[in-house]
Amino acid sequence: MMKPLSLLWALPVGLVSVIWQVVAYYVRFGQVNPYAEFRDYVWFFIGGSLGGLILVLFMNWQTSTRGRWSVLTAFVLATPVAMIFMVGGGLFGLVSVLIFPQIPWLIFTWIGSLAGKFLSR
């Protein structure tokens, strides 16, 4: 049995979500978003941290290192899609920022978990 990961590992995913949003805006417009308020970034952090919880939970269900790598790879592949959903969610309101990015993270990570269980046999 592998040692379970701490739920605190979800927080770096929240931080990466904020950094991704800042960099994406900068790349697109050549400046940091002058209209964003601090609470906007807090919501991006919370949405990313929820995705990080998905990652940690699926990684903790794995019984092998190979399985954990499979889950992590699937999560990383889903991240660009989740970030697009997060920005789209911002256009639809606060609840969408928290829910929309979880959809690709959950689906891809679940598939990665199934692949990990298969690979660890």
C-alpha cells in the first residue's frame, strides 16, 4: 500500500490556476488585467484547488507508482481544457468558475485512474 498524499497538495494546483490566468491574459493583451479584482483571483484559486482535490483523491486510490503517474498525466492533459472552461465560466458567473473546470479534470483523471489500475496489474 502506498502512502496517501496529503490533501494540502491540492493548493499548488490552485496557485497554478491563478498563474495560468494571469499569464494567459498577459500573453493575449500584453498587460496584466487592470480590471481584475483580488477576489477574482481568489475564486480562480478555489476552482483550481477543487481540481487539485480531484487529483489527490484519484492518486490516493492508486496502488502503484505507475498508476499515480497515469493519473497525473491525465490530469495534466486535461488542464488546458479546464483553464479554458475556467475562463468561460468567468463569463457565465462565479458558480461556473468553480464547476466548469472540474468537468474535464474529473473525466480525464477518472480515465487516467482506470488506465492506472490496468497498468498496475
